[in-house]
Amino acid sequence: MILAQITDTHIKSGGRPAYRLVDTKAALKKAIDHINAFTPTIDAVIVSGDLTDEGGADECATFRELISSLAVPFFMVPGNHDNRENLRAAFADLSYLRAGGAFIHYAVEDFPLRLIALDSTVPGESHGYLCPERLSWLERTLDAAPERPTMLFMHHPPFSIGIAHMDVQNLMNGDALFALLGRHPQVRHIATGHAHRAAETTRAGVGVSIAPNGAHSVTLDLDRAPGDAPSFTMEPPALRLFHIDDDANITSHLSYLGSHDGPFPFYDGDGDLID
């Protein structure tokens, strides 16, 4: 099984560039084309929030127009820039967006790896938080299938990445999440976004990753204070791929978008290493 992850697409009203510079609409199109052309075929796509820049209905409609060109199923969660109700209205045909009541959380049972979507957003705030209601829902959902290998996906990373202005707006109660997961060893991985750059770690025996943004990246400032002005850079765009083997072992890759030189052979026609 192969999963792709798209995150932080930040589609603007009228297709305007983000921060007057970043063509997020073109970046999303490029990511979708990459997924559709990938060999072997990708089975599904998880979309981990900040689909829009301001959460408006027009932005949601534009996002829907773009994402609908995916040739495979996709599963979304909101980010802090999104509006739950506007997303639900734009994707009225996707019943999973309404399955969680006030929150957009749900389980996907269609694949060998069970997927659980978590809504980590706090309306009006940049940081994430899993309230008691959401943690209770997660506990019940995991209790329902203790033998099934599972991946969680949500917007906010439950760990610090060393970039001060992002670390003050990650998941504020990651310790509560990992305490819960200690009772559910079937959870193999947590896939997140929000930080606009790739990062990976392990907490409490669970792999956790952040997918890169396919457009602009948060600058890798590892020595700045939380109050210093944040910035972004235009690094080579990429998306995250997960390869899941028959034993539900999960391996994470970065797949870079666009045209690159190669592939070139290691061996010549006689089977000799080219030197």
C-alpha cells in the first residue's frame, strides 16, 4: 500500500498568491499531477490541513475544484487556517466530514492500514489542542479495533522541531495524546503538517512525521527566539509518501516534485558497473 500526504496548500481567494509571492494554486496542481502520474499507483491521499488560507467559502470551492482532479481517494482534516463548516459545505458529498459531530474526525476502514483522522484545531488560534471530548473519541475508536495496525493523521505536530515560532503553536497537549497511545500499541505512526517543512521523530515508541509543503517552506531557523520575525523560503517542493508492507511496517519517503535529471543506469549493457 502507498499513501501520499498533501498539506498546507493555503489556497487563496481568487487564486491570489500567498504573501503576494507564492502561487499556491499552481503548487497544488503540480502535487496532484505528480500523484496521478506516480508509479506504482498511489492508493489514497491524506490531506492534513490548512487547505485554505483564510477559510472562506470561495477558497474552499477553489480547493475542491483542484483536489477533485486526484485520481485516487482523498481524506482531509482541517488546519488552523480552515473553517470546518465551509469545508463541509464545499464537500457536502463527503459524509466523513460530518461523521464526528462538531469535529472533523473519523476512521477510514477501507485499507490494510486503518487511518484515523484527528481534528486538532482550536477556532481562532494557531496552536492545536485535543480536548477531552476528542481524546475520548480517539480512545473509543482505537478500542473498537485493537488488532488493526493504525496510522493517525492531523494538522498540528505533537513534538517540538527546534524552530521557536512554530514550536509555540504546535499541539499543546501532546503528552496527553501519547499517554493515551500507550494503551494502544496498534498505532504505528502519526502524520502531521503545519510546520511547512519535513521533520521526523519518535515519541513513546511511535513514529511521528511532518510533511513538507509543496509550495513555500518555513525557514530552518534553529537559533531564533519565539519573538523573532518568522520567514519562509522557496525550497524544492516535495510531498511525503508512505510505503506500507504486508506486515504493516511503515516507511516514509520524500518525493520531489518537478523534472529532474535521470534516472541514469549504474551498470552498462554487459552488466558491469559503469566507471
